[in-house]
Amino acid sequence: MIAPLVSENFRNFGAMKIVHVIFQMLTGGAETMLVDIANEQTSRGHEVEILIVNRGEDANVVGALLPAVRVVRFNRKQGAAPLLLMARLNLYMLRSRPDIVHLHLHKLTGLLRVMRSRTLFTVHDLNVPMTYAARSNMAAISDAVADDVRSRVAGAKISVVTNGINTEAVRPRPAGGLHSPARIVQVSRLVSDKKGQDILIEAVAILRGRGYEVEATFIGGGRDLKKLRRLAEAKGVADAVRFTGNMPRGEIYAQLADYDLMCHPARFEGFGLTVAEGMAAGLPLVVPQGGGPWEVADCGRLCETFDNGDALSCADAIARVLDNYDKALNLAVSAREHVEAKYSVKRMVTDYEAIYRRLLGARN
């Protein structure tokens, strides 16, 4: 006898079987969020799997999963045989019979052809291609992402589920004034055409030219490390710019409190998870006007802002923080309270559960 496609447990609003599908589990916002989602869902009694399609994973990321989260690896070489992948993915779902399939990359929406009414695709960034995903059930990680999708897809079936963090795991900044030199931090992949590390390096050079004693630390790895080091040398600030490489999230949460402010100069960003983490650490914040990080900071109320892509404007915003640091610290207290109230992992998972129920209710 064939098992029912929707479990009786979930019909009674109990546990359900959820399969998350992602191409790789490397260091990044989507992967970090998936770890938190899967762990919290597991702690609520759901049966949770993460299917990693391609080869390549960060041991620190995967190692943060609870033992009860089942990890399935297809070990596919990136770019290999998409039709074979399509067949394998669909066959796996037919055999596994999950209650919900939760996708975390737009290309997957074109590959999965079964159980589409019980499939949710999370849009993790701005400017995500909608070629395959336009007719999917979608969740956006911020209002900015949802607005971006709606501007390109008429009648998009999209809800907003903002990302969340475990604020209690982030060490808060102790009371006290600025270090000398003042310590600026950005936590992000080194992909400067998106994340804007070059803007911050140029801003450091501008500030030092004005007599400000500042240094910037970039936590994260990525393709642009050599390019950014060359830029720091060309701007004469190599001695004031530090690259740490990737770090486990627990270490980042412990070390954020050692800095004086966070600057996240991304040219475009769907949410800005590390911005919420910096706010949770009690760091004054500098971000561009508009976009995900600005939205996380209560539409600019809880931060200093600057013109997107403008290093001079970025330097001016950092200078305003440094010149009025007591005021910035008071604002940072409100920012931490805002993150605790609005951006928790538990709230995020509850919101996803509500969407799952809606999808299954429509299916039945």
C-alpha cells in the first residue's frame, strides 16, 4: 500500500517531515539561516532533512547542525548533467514523501516537478532571477526582497518571513568609549561588487586623511581578497586594514563586542544577517540608504546612513558616529532591543510553519 503524501501527524498539527534543498553548504547568509531553521524545527519535533546537491561544504557550517538533522548528499559536480539531477531530485522526493519541500535556490524551482503545491522557495536576496521561480510559492527574507520580486512578477505568490538570529548567543559590547584607533568591522563574503568592501577601504583612507585614527577588520573569505589587499595598499592604508578569513559563527558572536562600530557598505543586500548580529552586539551601525540592512535597522532609524556606493558619504557617516559616540551607543541599545523583539529564530520558524500549514491546507 502506498503511504499517504501528507502525514496524519501533520493533519493534526503535530510533527511533519520537511526536506530542505540547497546546492552547497558553504559560508553565507542562506546557509547560516538554514542551520538555524533546521535546528529549531528539529527542536520542535519535526523530522528534518537537508539535501545538499553539489559537492562543497564548510565543516563549521554543517557541524553546527543538531545530530537529529539528517544530511543527505548528492555529491554532484557543479554544472554536471542538469537533466540527470532533475530525475534524481524528483525520484528522491517521490520515495522520501516529505510533507513539505523547502527550496533555497531559484534554479531548484525549475528542477523540481513533483509536489509543487507543497513546495516553498525562500528568496534570499535582491535581484534573484525569476525565470523558473515566478509561479512558485515564495517567502522573502525582507520587505525589500518581496518588493523586488513583486516589481518583476505580476501576481507573485510571496510572503515575508524575515531572518532571525539567536541574540542571546551574541556577546554584548561592554560599557566604555572608543578604542584608539577606532575599530570598524564588517562581516561578509569578500565579494566587493556586492558587499562593498572597497567602499569601506576607501572610506578608511578618507578618514585617515582627515586625521581620524581608524582601522577596519573584514571577517570572511572570498574571491576578492587579493584585489582588496591591493586596493588597501594603493590607498596607503594597508596597515589599517585586516582580513581574518572565515571564522566559526560562535567566534564571531564572541568577538563582535571587541569593535567600536559595524559598517556594512553593501551595494545590494536582501537582508543583512550580519547587520542584525552587529546590532545584537550593541555596535553602532553604518549602512547605505535603502535595501535590506537599512530595513533591518528600522528603515534607518537605528543607524547612520550614507549614499549607496559613495565612499565619501560613507566616511562622513562613520565620522558622525565617531564624533558623537555616546549618542551612537545610546542608539545601539535601542537597536539591540529592536533585534531581540523582531528578529528571533523562534519567530522566523513559527512564520514558516504558518506557511507550511497554509500550503498543506490548500493541498487537502
